[in-house]
Amino acid sequence: MVKDLSQSKWHGVPRQEIPWFPTVNAEACIGCELCFVTCGREVYEIEQQADGRHVKAVAERPYNCMVGCSTCSMVCPTQAISFPGRDVVWEIEKRYKIFGTVRKEAAAKRGKDASEPAPAEPTAVTRLPVKIAGLFGEKRFLVKLEEFIAERPCDVEELQLTVPTLKGLYQGAPAYMTFRLTSTEQADVTGMVEELKALVAANDLVWVDEQGKL
Ligand code: SF4
Ligand code: SF4
């Protein structure tokens, strides 16, 4: 079920009093869907266009947007997403004098952290789903991935490359690579994940986490 945060509050301020949300320029949007998979707060929907062949992103639930976040605009390949200036947020902070509320929230957070039981010993992860976004062809990333697993006790299974739209690909939109990183010796793959993340970053690709965030 899609969450609706429009009635929520931001440090005591009704969310709908704060005009912070993304605006999509439909002319510039190429429908790559990266904003849709990136946003963890279900702000976006992807709409089919009248021609039945193209899709565009729309900010369907603008007040779900986290005040001050602009991640989706950072990753949009065509700069189709815009936000108001930061002064909008600063103005709200001043007008509503939010810092009394913030201090109470900080104290509550510290109290909660102190009363939380120590985390349990992590269990070994032998199979980890991985999702990466970016331009794979130019980087010969598949070759580098082969070299990566050849040097470590791991393998890659069920690898898939997804291209959002063929036209988008020609225009430089990112594709997605998904696979499972598996251990070949029942060893924990957690350490190898950090090395794999470094390889992804070194190739200007983007690691998408389990919640779809970048
Ligand atoms: S990331 Fe940008 S181009 Fe891609 S669907 Fe979203 S708005 Fe459109
Ligand atoms: S700024 Fe962040 S919370 Fe808001 S729509 Fe973009 S990704 Fe989602």
C-alpha cells in the first residue's frame, strides 16, 4: 500500500505548509524511471503518455518528499527535476521556531538509543542481491566484474541488464544491472560487498540499496 505523508508534520510544522517538493519538466523527462526507483518515500509515479509508447515521471505525492532532500534531482540524467531554493526551508525554520521541537526530538532520540538492547551478532550473509545503475557499455564493467569474482571466493548469479527505453539508452539514460553476489566457500560476502561498492564508484556507476535508494 502506498503511504501518504501529506498529513504528517516536520518538526511540528504541518507538512503541507512547506512548499518543498520536486517539479518535473515533462519536456526534459525521458522516462528513465530513475527518480521512481530512487525515491524511498513514494513521491513519484510513472505515467504512460497518450502515444502509448513513452512514459514520464510525475510527482504524484509531493508532500511525501523529505524536506531538504533533493537526491532525485541529483541523479536525473536530463536535469528534468527542480526544487525551490534552500531559503524556503530556512524561512520555515525561522517562522515556526522549530528548534525547541528539534531539541526535544534529539533528547528523545538519545534516550531511545541508550535504552535499545545491544545489537545481536550479525549472521553470515552468503547471498546478497545487488542493483547498480549507470552507463555500463562505456566502462566495460562486465569484464571488470569477471576479474573481480575471479580474484575472490565469490560468484555472480542471475545477472540481468535492464534498459528502461531504447531511445533513452541512445540519449545516454542509465541502465540497471541486477545480480546476486554469492559466496563459493560459504564465507560471509559482507567484506566483498564493500570492495564491490568501491569498484562501482570507480566506474562512475551508482549503487542502489535494498530500499531502492542511491
Ligand atoms: S530521473 Fe529524470 S528523466 Fe528519469 S524519469 Fe525521472 S524525471 Fe524523467
Ligand atoms: S528529494 Fe528525496 S524524498 Fe524528495 S522526491 Fe526526491 S528522492 Fe524522494
